Amino acid sequence: MKEALLKLEKLNVAYGESLILRDVDLEVAAGEAVCLLGRNGVGKTTLLKSIMGILKPKSGKVLFGKDDFTQSRPEVRAQSGIGYVPQGREIFPQLSVRDNLILGLAARAQAFDAVPEEVYELFPALKDLLHRKGGDLSGGQQQQLAIARILLTRPKLLLLDEPTEGIQPSIIDEIEDAIHKIKATGVAILLVEQYLQFAWRLADNYYVMEKGTIISKGSTESIGEEAVQQHLTV
Ligand SMILES: Nc1ncnc2c1ncn2[C@@H]1O[C@H](COP(=O)(O)OP(=O)(O)O)[C@@H](O)[C@H]1O
Ligand SMILES: [Mg+2]
């Protein structure tokens, strides 16, 4: 077993009085891809927000490398190497693609005055869109922009919340290709995804969540994706 980069220990998270995550244990090793699966409403987004520090747990621990992040602010986590691409993306709609890419993300150590070439290597489509407003892009193009922006903060761990949701198939292929390239550079990935085949082609390990609890986990090699399908269909 490789040493964990991210380790969640008995995490319990609530919205007000309603407990959403219950005793969640989860690990992601450096450079590894893990997918988190589960039906709508089970707590997947809540888990990613808890890893990012947007939500604070009632109990349990969020460990990252040698640090205990349980009480750390989101900016600290971002600066330490956790990059979060939220569900629904959240780029700046009024800014151009170029400005979305080069303007300060708080977590970024280095300022840019031009868009780094690596962005186009991963997402060639963005090159022709530089002067378009973020809000005028298609959903798939916004997803590419959101991932590209976060990568410029040099994360060690990338949290992706349903990157294929509502996106047309041809662009899903481009996004998949880019995510595989990102993994090949050694970035660890925690992927929340409903599109099982997509998740299986990327992930080394999987977790299945039901009602805020992990009910199944293992290596994606040891089991076909159809075996977890039963936990996902309604
Ligand atoms: N801001 C919030 N306040 C109260 N309850 C919430 C909030 N966000 C999500 N929930 C509830 O928490 C549960 C888990 O939601 P979520 O983490 O978004 O699920 P998933 O991402 O797996 O679809 C759901 O029952 C949802 O209604
Ligand atoms: Mg969600």
C-alpha cells in the first residue's frame, strides 16, 4: 500500500442538524486516481467541499501529506496543493478566457502575463477562444477552462466533481484525454463521476457511497464496473 497523500479519518459532516457524511474513511495516494461513485444526493459534493475546507467536520480528520488540515481554511489547502473544480464549474462569466486563465487565483504562487503554453497542450480548443467571455462558452469548454485554471496553481491533488455532467460526447473525449495526461504528470485525482466507463478508465481505486457512508471500495482492476452499477441505478 502506497503512503496516502490525502487521508480522511472517520469524517462526520452536517448541514445544521442534519448529518450528511458518516464516519467516512478515504485515501488517495500520491499520483493515484480514485473515483467516488454514488447516486444523486448521497453526499459526494459534500465530501469534496469538506476536503477543500468549505465545510468543517463535526468530527474526524482531514490529513494531507504530513499536515492535519481539519481546521485549515480553504486558501491554505489550495496553497498547499489541493485544486478543486466544483460541480457546475464556476469560472468568471464576465471575464475573457484569457483573463480567467491569467488573473490571480488566490492559491497561485506565480503571476502570469501570458497564458502558459501547457494550457494549449492539454486543451487545444481554448486557444481559439481566448477573447471570448467565459460565460459565452459551451458547458464543455467551461469545464476545460475550469480545469486549466486550477492546474496553473500546480496542485498535487485535483478534486473533480462530475466533469462530464451535461457535456456533449465529443468534448467529453477531449476532457478525458486531458485528465489522463494530467494524471501522467503525477497529479493525484479524486474524481466524482456518474459516467462509470469514464471513471473506470482513469481510476486505480474506487469508493461507493450510499447515504453518506462508504459501502464498498477496492481496486478498479479487481472488479468490473458493471459490478458497482447496481449501487448507482435507482
Ligand atoms: N447547503 C446545503 N444545506 C443543507 N443541505 C444540503 C446542502 N447541500 C446539500 N445538502 C444535502 O446534503 C445531501 C448530500 O448532497 P450532495 O453532497 O450535494 O450530494 P451528491 O453530490 O452526492 O449529489 C443531500 O441530501 C442534499 O440535499
Ligand atoms: Mg454533487
